Amino acid sequence: MAQETPRSEPFDAVDVIRTKRDGGALPDAQVDWVVDAYTRGVVAEEQMSALAMAVLLNGMTRAETARWTAAMIASGERLDLSSGLSRPTADKHSTGGVGDKITLPLAPLVAACGAAVPQLSGRGLGHTGGTLDKMEAIPGWRASLSTDEVRRQLEDVGAVVCAAGADLAPADKRLYALRDVTGTVESVPLIASSIMSKKIAEGTDALVLDVKVGSGAFMKDLASARELAGTMVALGTDAGVRTVALLTDMSTPLGLTAGNALEVRESVEVLAGGGPRDVVDLTLALAREMLAAAGVNGTDPADALADGRAMDVWRRMVAAQGGDADAELPRARETDVVLAPADGVLVRLDALAVGVAAWRLGAGRARREDPVQAGAGVELHAKPGDEVRAGQPLMTLHTDTPERFARAREALEGAADVALQGSRPDVPELVLDRVAG
């Protein structure tokens, strides 16, 4: 048998690395090649690590970032989930936070108002929760759907929350894992292209980005969050997707729960017309942006929460993916109560500390292949601005494995500040800024 001739490559990885190392801009052809060659295994892991570090240190121009994003999209399948639907599509992406269960009430709410929501979601890693992990707390619910199933559900129900297919931007999957272990996660061009390659590839008409800012978010300050939001909005706009971003506070956890089944219960409360005020307010703010971007006018999403239409879509959405919306959600076998240290007003509750505690209790994972506990997490009994008394429950920790309580409590040391009564906490506005194309 004749031996296959090795494929001739038009560029050398070392030359590409040197260009970016020295602060140069990569030509389009080199960007296309290096992303494709890495996906094919021609560019070695250590070479892509060096290139990612050079990008982290020296950045990318808008044109480079757009080309990098396009190359990652071209590495796999490009869907058109809006094709053939009787209503416009709108999607939402959050950069991740603590207690961020907004997708769960938001998708059925927007669908109840007349848009279709193709919510291709992911799993949690570290202290930030994953939408799929939360939905999988519902007995029978399945995350994996074929493209035909997604389209049918969008037409019949109006909303779908599911896993992205393996063929959607496969270059990003490899690069994301590499960045996670090489200290190159923080690069704005690489974050933006990672998120937007998948969102553009799914083929939605409109996209609303929820860019979190604060201790529990990836972006700790407003300036870096604005930079990321502006980069992503530009990428979406350049690709023909109507894109807008809201910068929202993540210094304090959203709502009163951080965990999987705990957050599902809270989301159902919102759909039933109740729930914590901050969760309701952010759900409505994002719903209004999604409907406007999709061109759906004349309907107030607050009405769809109040009259039960959003709950009806939720129940149909869950059932369409094999779930039982009436089933009892999992509960952790063990609980441990954290008490308020003094009388006064709770003036600070650190989102990162609560997220790390929930992770250590089993609600999150350290590696993508790790299992999660559906019932694990943190339940909050007070938020900044609330009066508390010494010895009253401040938080309840939930887990199936009580040996985890000690490390969760370690994460919460210094997380809550109680000041004298009459003190006023410095609580930022929920929506800090808006960035549009």
C-alpha cells in the first residue's frame, strides 16, 4: 500500500507566534490557517498555548478578532435555527455568575410574548453555575437534542434550552480547554470570540448579552466589562446579528439561592408571579431587550408573568424534553445553618464567596467531567439592606456529603458584613450600563 503524502502547510506556527509576540497583527490567511491547523492537530498544544499567551499580552485588533471568530465558526457546522420559523428568534448569553438562573424564567417568558428562543447552553465550571446542570435537576429532562428536534420545539413551543452540538465551533472547544489550564482565560479577544463564535454559528436573528460585573463575575470592574461587551456587540453586529449588551451587577448573588435544584425552585416561583425582586427585575429587563431586538412590539413581558402565559410555556418546554414539571425536585440529605454574627444591617454579601461555597458543597465542578449534586448549594435568608439579629439564620448550606461543610464555611469567612442599624449598604444598580451596535 502506498504511504499517504503529508499535507503541505502554507504557514509555520512559529512564524505566527512570533508575529503576535512582537505586537504585529495577523493577516487573515494566517488566522484562518492557525485555527484550522490547530483543530486538525497540526499546530501543537504548546504552540497554541504560546500564541494564546501572546494574544493575552498584546491583544488583537477588531479585524483580527472578527477573523478569528469567523475561523472558529468555519471549523464546524453553521446552523440556521431561524429558518422556516413563523416567528423571529432571539437568544441570550450570560458571562456567568452566582445564582444566575435567569435563563430558566426568561426563555419561556420571551416565547410567551411572541419570539422564539433557541437557548444553547453549557454546564457550570468552578463557582459559576451552568444552565444545563440546573435543568437536569428536573426528573426526566434531557439536554441533548437533534437539530430537527430543536427546530420543531421552537415552532411548537417557542423555546428550547439544550446543549450545543459537538459540531458547533469545535475549534473553540479545544481552545477553551487549553486556555483554562494555561493562564490565558482573561484575554478579551479570546473570550469574545469564544462566546460569539457559538452564538453566531447557531443562526439566531438577535442576541442579548448579559455581561456580569463584580466579585462573582469574570469581569471584576466596569471598564473591563465595557471592553468585553463592546467587542462582542461589534462581532455580532458585523456578522449581521442584532446584538445588544447589558452590564449587570454580580457583587451580590442573584436571588436567594445558588445551586441546581434550589435555583429551579426559585425560577418556578418567578414564573408563578413571585420570586426575589432582583431576579424578576433582571428577567424583565432582558426580556424587553430580546423582544425589541427581535422586532416584537406591543407586548409587556410583565403581563405574561402575571397572567400565567410564561408558566404555561415553561411546562410545555420541560415536557417537550422529557421532563416532569410537577415532579418533586431533588433535595440534599444534609443541611448546615450559618448564623448572623451580630445585630444590625447586612451591608455586604460577597458573590464569589457564596459561589465558591456552593461549588464546594457539590453544586459545581472543578473539571468538566466531574458530576454535580442536584440538591447541593446555598440558600440565603437575607440580602444587603436587610436587618438581622445575632444568631438568626443567615444562610443554609445543602449537600449530600456533610464532610463538605467545613470547606464551604471556610469560603464564607468574611463574606458577610453586618453594620449598626441605620447603616445603608452600598448596593449598585442591577443594570449598570447598556452597549448597542
